[in-house]
Amino acid sequence: MKKHIKGMAHRGYPSKYPENTLISFQAACDLNFTHLELDVQLSKDGVPVVIHDTSVDRMTDNGAGRVKDLTLAELKQLTIDGTERIPTFEEALDLLKDRIIIDIELKQMGDLYPGMEQLVLDMVKKKGMQGQVFITSFDHYSLERVRQLDDTIGLGLINIGASPAFFPFAKEIHCGYMSIEHQHITEPFIHRCAEEGIQLISWTVNQESDMKLAAQYPSLLICTNELELWAKVSGQNG
């Protein structure tokens, strides 16, 4: 049986395949990573789709404009790297069900996507995947709304810097994850997360030197674009 690799595949395996595509997610599953992160926006007609940017300009070959201004049919006409398409959130869940733990990052910003939280929760519940996912966001008001809608789904705060101010809020919304840019993570912060029962996620760790430092702290969950390099550096590629 293939060994599981403790690590989070950031948008799939983006150093080898287009980010946030089904082929990229499949690659992470094939490598047997324990966790995968993906990003959710809403189409003009209110369908959750998997793409990082609020516009389609960077990722698609032939598209321009904001995700929220394009219908699902219009989004599906666009190609990524010639052959891939922007997946719906439902398509991603269908591929990943029972295979990997999913960090669903809501790309909410204020009121950019009204109703996003409910739509995402509804889809997770439709697929019976509540125990396989947790929901994260830079928009902590969005997480608060998720918690008001569902009192059991896993939640995670995302921030660039680390702060002691996060812990009271995390406790208030029963948040079990905290995702911090790796440069800001210190040993005392790692220990504080462990004391609070919070899984600390370090993002995005792509350089071998940073991986070697991170590997000294087995409680950390490393989010990376370089999946095979992390497997090698952390000694999990056997």
C-alpha cells in the first residue's frame, strides 16, 4: 500500500500542471498527499467554480473579465493550457471524494459573492463530505457566516502574519485550523497553536531550505507547490 505523504497540495500540483484543475488535483491524489487546497469563486449565475483569481485573465488562454461577470457556460468555454477547463466546485468534489482532505478556500471579499457560504455548504452536504473538508478564508466575516450556518463544519483562519489576537476569535467560532505565511511563523507560535488544539498550516513552502526548517516541526502542515520535493526533503518519499 502506498505511503501517505503528510502535506497540503497547494491548488493541486501547480509546478507540473495548471493550478486548480482536475488534472492537477488528480496528480496530488496519485502522490498520496493527505491534504489539498483549492479556491472557490462564484459565476454570474451563482455556481461555485474553482479558480484562484477574481478574474480569468491570468489562468485562461482566451478569456478576460471577472469570474462574477461570466456565466458558467461562458466560463466553460475558456481553456487553460490548451486542454483544461475551469472546474465547478461539484466536479472537484466528485473527483476528490474519499481520497484526500480538502481545504476549501472561499475567495470572499466583503460582499463580492453574496450567498457563497451557503452554496458551498450545500454542495459539501449534497456530496456527504462534511467530514472530509474544512473551510478557510482571508475574510474572517465569511468564516463567521459559515459558522452561523453550520455549527460543526471545520473552519480555518488565513492570514499573512501571525498574531496572538487570532486565538480568542478562533475559539469563538470553534476554528480548528490556522493558515499563516511561512515567513511569519515562529517556534512560540507553533507551540501556542498546539496548546490551543489548532492545526497550523504553513504556506507556501517551495524552497528546499525552507522545507528543511519546516520539517523540524512535525506538528506543522506544510502547504506547497513542489509536492515531490517536499516528499523527498521530509523523508516521506519511501
